[in-house]
Amino acid sequence: MADEKAPGSEAAPEPTGEAGGEERIPFFQQVLDNPFLLLFLGVTIPTVFYLIWGIIEVANIPIGK
């Protein structure tokens, strides 16, 4: 009686991506789970875009005579 479980309380088996191993973690989940990588990307990507934007703006300034 003590070993009986309530109906429906058994955990469903987790699906595995491969026949004999753990489920593979998707790439984007690994990226989003890493706070230091997110910090690096959050600083680097805007910096690169603003740098490129600035170079384009300076290149479009007309030459004075």
C-alpha cells in the first residue's frame, strides 16, 4: 500500500534525440544560457554597427573646394 503511487503521478519518459544518449541542446539555447556571451554580443554588435555607420557617413561628406 505504501509503495502505490497516485494515478497519473508517474513522470512521462523524456524524449531523446538519439537512441542511446542525452537530448542534444540546441545552439541558440546554449547561447541564451550564457550571460557572458550575451554581454559580449550586446556590446560588440552595436559597436560594430555604429562604427560602420560612422565610416559610411564620413565617406558621404562632400569634399569642399
